[in-house]
Amino acid sequence: MSFKVIKSSFLSTVQDYGRLNHGEHGMSQSGVMDEHAYTWGNHLLHNDFNDAVVEITFGGLVLEAQIDTFIAVTGADLGFKINNQSVQLWHGLQIHKGDIISWDIPKSGVRAYLSVKGGFDTPVLFDSRSVNLREHIGAKLVKGDVLPCKGFDEATYRFIPPKYVPNYNQDLTIRILPTYQFNEFSINQRDLFFNQNYTITNANDRTGCRLSGAPISIKKERMISEGISYGSVEIATDGLPIILLKDTPSIGGYPKIGTVFSLDLAKLAQRQPNTKLRFKLIDIHEAQKERKKFNEFFEISF
Amino acid sequence: MHNIVSAGENAILIYFGDKIDASLPKKIGNFANQLKNTLSDVVIDAIPSYTSLHVSYDLNKISFQAFFDKVEGLLTQQASSGAGIEAQTTHIPVYYGVEVGLDLERLLSEKNLDLASFIEIHTSQEYLVYAIGFSPVFAFLGEVDKRIQTPRLATPRIKIPAGSVGIAESQTAVYPTDSSGGWNIVGRTLLDLSLENPENIDKFRVGDKVKFYSITRDEYLKNGGNL
């Protein structure tokens, strides 16, 4: 009752919505990098919003089904195939025992999500199935690993209206809330921050995304460490932003100019290096309204 | 006085002071508990650190303004009540030897101390847990005696073995697992702080105390220590 790993890849890990309540124990939030694609994948299969999936970064993974069931693959186009035939993304698909499912190389986007009906049943560690390599919680998938899940002969699945399938090749404007030390940056420095095109660099992983551009200056370079929110934008000593993501440590000591709105972080998770990026302000009421609507639609509740 | 700022679409940061102060960790830890108990239906997580408390909440159930007001109300009440959780003291055995204390020899010569004096200084202090972070079960302990304070390494090491005891400026800490890091390593403990033992998750809480004691090379080896 499982999928078996035939060929491992650069980075494929089991993730769910995350380990949200252990920051006080020094743990990262962890969880999927692209909440949009992940949430749609589970939704297409009528899964729970928190069901575990495989997050495949840059492709290269090959799995064999050892069970009859239903899957959906959402997020990046990494050359997904079933038995060597290209198959549509963002769709519920029936899978039979012995089927080989594989991902090749990125055509568009960075991270693909494999959802299975009922979710992957890997061990729950500290209230979550999310793997965090830095914290030695779980491990990345290697050849021979087995991903347990239930079998299904019948299932219904939903469809996604085409307008919700994102285009990952566009430059990005992401919305940011004025938080933390926002008011301690001078108006001139804030103007510089909001009126330039940054570029996504290669230093871009589950921990954070470093941008290149014109540096902004900061009054204090280091401060007393404090709790970090997912999406916080830290200004490093060189004056350049690092957007802190799912595997970022729970506390940190660099000044932060704001916190990016979560649904825009989902878009960022699919942008390849060299993509241009701009920041734009969003206020808390607008952000909460939009996120609440998303949570209600997908029945995300804690 | 308290200062509350937004930390994101579902998080706030409460400042209890603007300077590191030994009276704050207990106060912040107690308030975190009070907050989690009183507003348990909306609080998701509360991360204490030195002078602040980061709180995330369920935006499905409560708006920023309503949550902000509730927290402010609680902070006012808290000012009058001093009760709270009992602090615990953890005793940690350390082998202070050059084979495992990767920076020990350099430190002794820089600080012009012999090994016995160094051990005496590092073990005589009762340290306070100011924050948990960087990685799980990593407790930031202060304050280190001025005579052995030393800045972080300019270039962090790629791999520091689990159990290594480090110093960075006025802080000391134990690395719970193999990790990268820039602290000056002065010894190693055999005390298992990894999450292989899930009970370790609560080993240190902000406001708790830690005391180190020295073990000999023989004791270290007899109990399974590697050099």
C-alpha cells in the first residue's frame, strides 16, 4: 500500500501544511513552499487541507505505484509523465499498481506537488509530517524509500477553473505588510526599496530567498534576536533583502522591513533565479480579508 | 511599558523592554503561558526571545484589531500579578579538552588563562535561558563572565559535532545536533539533547537555569565519548 522510490532526485521531501505550533521550541514552521498549488492538489482529490504530499524541487524523481489509487500533480511543470506519457497537471488522475510516475526537468516553475487520495501516511513528528533537513526531522527521498498511502478503486475529483492555474514565467510584484522595524527605515530608504526591480538570485532555497539590487541603508545592523514570521524580509548587513521562508529559524537578529503576504509567497516559490521582483505595500485588513477568503474556500482551519 | 507591533498577516510582536535584562525571560515566559491559556482558541504559537514575544493567531477567528485589543488588555492585568511557572535547573556535564574544544587552546592563549581557571569561570556561573532558537533545543544562555567572552568566528564552521559547548560574546550554548555554526567551541557534553528523544523538546524553557560541571577525559571516554 504505497509508492516506492525508483530514482531519487535533487530534493524531494514529504510536506504538509507545516509545524505551526513549535516555534516556542525553536522549530521552523516547515511545510509546503507553495500553499496555492499544494492546497489545490488536496482540494482536487477531496483531501483534508493538511494531508501530506511530496514536494519535488527541479524534478528528477521516479516513483512506482504499488497500489490502485488517485493522484493529482500541481505546481511547476517538471515534465511529469505516467508510464512515459506526458499527462495533464492540475487534474485528478487514476493510477494502477505498477504504473511508473516520473518528473524530468523544469519547464516552468520550480516545485511540483504530488498529492495522493487520502494523503501520504508517513510518520507524524511533532504534530506534522513535514520534513526539515536542517533540523534533522525526517529525510529527503532516496531510492528504495516507501511512501505509505491507502488504496482507492473509486473516487470523485474536482476540477480547477483554468483562471486559477498560474503562469510561473511572469515577473513578480509581491505585496508586503509594514511590520517589525518598518518605521525605523527612513522614508528615502523605503522609497528606494519600493521603487526598484530586484532580481531573484541563486541563493534561494526552503530557508530563504536572497535578492540582488541596489542596497538600502540601515541604522542598526544587528539587534536583539526576536521571533520571525514566515515571509519576513530581513535586510542583511550588505543592505540587500532576504525573504525568510518555511525552513527559516524561529528567531533572528537582523532588521526586517516588512512581511510578505502569504499567498504572494506561494508565487515566489515557483520563480526561477533571475526573475525580476518588486515590492508593493498591502494593509493588514486587505491581507486578512484575502487570506480568510482563501482559507474558507479550501476549508483551512486550525 | 509594552510596545506591540504587527509581524505579519497573522502575527504580532510584543516588546517587554529594549535592553537585555535578566528579569525579562521569566516575565515573558509567564505571559506566554497566560496568553496561551486565556486565548487558547485563537493563539497558534508564542515564541519568547530576550525582550519580546512573537505571537501568531488564527485570522479565521479573530481580526488584527480585536486580537491586538485582547492582548493589550491581558498585558495590563499581568502587570499586577507576579505568579507563574517554577524555573528548572539543568546540570550539564562537560569535558573541557582540546580534542573536543576546537577553539579552547586559542581562547586560553588569547585570554591568558590556564585550563583550570577557564573551567572554573565557565562552570561557576548559573546561566539563564534567554531564548530558544537557531534550531530545536538550542538554548541561548547568559551571561558569560567578561574574562572569557569572545566574538563569533569570522567564518562559521560547516560542521560542529552534537554536544559541542560554545561561546559567542556574552552567550554560551550547547549544539543539540551536528550543525554548522560560528560559536567558539570549548568542550563537549554527552548529554543527549537531540530530538531522537522527543522528550527533549521541553528540555529548556525561557526563564530556566543551566549549570555546567566539568568531567575528566576518563569519565568522558568511559561514558562513550569520542575524541
